[in-house]
Amino acid sequence: MSNTKLKIEQTAIPDVLVIEPKVFGDERGWFSESFNAIDFAQATGLDIQFVQDNHSFSRQWTLRGMHFQQEHVQGKLVRVVAGSVFDVVVDLRQASPSFGKWVGVELSAQNHRQMWVPPGLAHGFLVLSETAEFLYKTTDYYHPQSEVCLAWNDPTVGIQWPLPPGVLPNINAKDAAGLSWDALPKF
């Protein structure tokens, strides 16, 4: 799918979309519309209302995830504005043909790629560069009481994180206590 301003790439989870906005550049630098509701709706067929923007800064090999909310379920439009990350989603929707599958995509300030993460998926990322700044728009407000975390290294899901041999990710206590696939609530 594409329109004049956005290139849309399907992933192995059909409604998870990689979005490439058109970048206009010359010797001075570049310009891009990071989000335009009309273009987004025309290119994706989705009429989305975003209510919150989030911005995080992380150091290399930091892994944030795999998060989702059981209530106030969020769709997310994610992108990187400095550095690069390996961005991952896991389908938790039991009625989905891709239930239990994961998709990982490199997002970077250089490639300008974004990813649409529909509600009902666990989401996380691993910082590949020295540092990274990650921005995301959400379709519902953060509701900490309903946040759940899937274990980043759950063997049933089997996410292949691009970690160098012998390197363990830097994770916080909440992510270290993530639930196994079998114990995890699903949609």
C-alpha cells in the first residue's frame, strides 16, 4: 500500500504496519511530516484518534518491554528520532491468525520508519545504538493498574533479540519479572 506521502509495508502480523513517510532533502538537510491524520487514514484505512505522546531516552542494550494494558488497551504509532532500536510486537489476540507470533523491525533516525502497533499486542524494543530516543503516540491513556509484561525471553514466544554473544540486556525489575506465555492474560 502507498499514497504519495506514505509507503506502507505489511508484516507477518497483517495489521502491524511499517510506515515510511516521504522525506524531502537537499544540501541543507531534510523535512518530513511525522504524522498527518488524513494521509495516515488514506494510506492505512484506519481512522485513529491519538490521545497521548510519549518520549523515552535509553542507552545501548536497554530492553524495554514486552508491555501491554489489559484495560485502556492502547494502539501505538512508534518511531525513533535519535539512534536505532529493534522494535518488537507479539500478537496476544486469541482470534487472530497470527496469535502468539512476533515481528521485529529496525527503526532508526536514519530510516525514518514507523510502526503501527494495534491494540492487543505486547510491545517492546532493544536499543542498538549508543543511545536512542523513542517516540510513540497512543490511542488511549496510560493506565498503570492494568499494565502487564510478557517475559522478554519467554521460550514459547522465542523472540530473536539481536544481542551480541555474551551481552545481556539492561532491563528494570518490572521487565525482569515479566510473565511467561502460559501465565500471561490474552485478549
